[in-house]
Amino acid sequence: MAETSERRTKSQQIADDLKAAIERGDFEPGDRLPGENALASQYGVAGLTARQALKNLATEGLVEIKKGAGARVISFHPIRRRGIQRIAREQWGQGKSIWSADDDRPQTIDVRVDSLAAPPHIARVLGLGDTELACARSRRYVVEKRPVMLAVSYLPHELVKGSPITRIDTGEGGIYARLAELGHAPAHFREELRSRLPTAEEAAGLDMPAERPVIKLCRTAFDQDGRAVEVNEMTLDSAAYVLDYEFDA
């Protein structure tokens, strides 16, 4: 047991030294870090300890490790998710996507639209009866060839049927602009946030290490009458995002 503790301490020390070197600029984005054998020789440790140090950095999102190519410093700049500005009415009300409040890099969005029975906790929030369906819009967001977020929006099917919300392309302003056209413009939002390790499916969908936490965000949109008109469950790669909330006192 003592050996395990010592090995962890050594691997973390190596990881901390490499992290400091990256922050100083000794290694720039895209640069390859010393390999396991070189690190093992430099620190006088076993190769397994050096490998764990590099794995720690990959878990933090600082490096990517590819078989045969070693560990390289990631060049991806985290997305600054502006939690208040992105869902303001002046954003989607002017035909802008809420994404554009966060980042100006082009993104690829894989979209699937289904009519289905919502999970029980979603059905309760949306006030759906036992036989009522939800429109589920599933998306996978990719920036610079890197998957960054998985999201599923659930809306009452009866409310949105026949509208562009049930199509792949919802048009300018997205879901919220279309809800406004249906007389159910979002007037209030609630976001719940937590962090946990990803499921195997989430890790595969985000192409990320299973040891790195994801950020789970659930946003509920309410219309002016207080009716929940959308529940959006999002799974974010924690290394790909900075959550930014700015508001007046």
C-alpha cells in the first residue's frame, strides 16, 4: 500500500513539473512532451509511474496521447460559455444563435430529431401525460474537429408539431425564436449544474478520457405563464469549457 501511495506522489510530481513547464511556455501547443522512458530516466522512476504522470495531464485536458505519437500539448482554447448573455432575448430575438455569444469559431452540429416518450423526470417537468410524446432534439457539437458537447432538448410534441422545431434546421434564432412565434417565448430560465465522471457512452461521444469529469447542465425554459416549454440536458467536456456568469448586483 505504501508503494502505491509513493508511486502516486511521484507521478503527480512529474505531472506538476510538466504542467509548470507548459504554463511557462517551455512546451507550446502541438509540442511533444518527453516520452515515458525519458521521464523515467530523468526522475529515476518506473515507466509505469511516468506513464501515469502523462495520463494525469491528459485527464486534465492539457495533453492528448495517441498511440505511436506520444503526448502532445493540446492547442485547443476552451470555449467561454457566457451563461447570462447567451440566453438573453436580444440574442435569439435578433436571429442570432445562442452559441455565437460564447465563441466565434465555426462549429459542426450533428442533429437528430425524434418524437418519443420523454424520460419520467423530463415528462414531469414538461407536464406531459402518460400517452403524450416529446420532441427530442439531440445534438453533438464539434469545434476544431474536437467534440465538446452533447445536448438533448425536450419539448412538448403537441406544442411544437408542424413547426420548424421538428426539423433539423430550426432557422435563425433557433428553438427560442420559433417558440416565440408559437406564442410561448421563453421568459424565465433555470439552470442546474453538477459534475461527475462520464458514462462510457458520453466518453465515446465526446472522444475524451473516461477519467476526466464532464459538466452536466440542465436548463429549463419557461414561458410568460410559467409553463415549462423546454428542458435541455447538456454534457460538456470539462476541459473544453470555462463557465462565465456575469451580472449586476
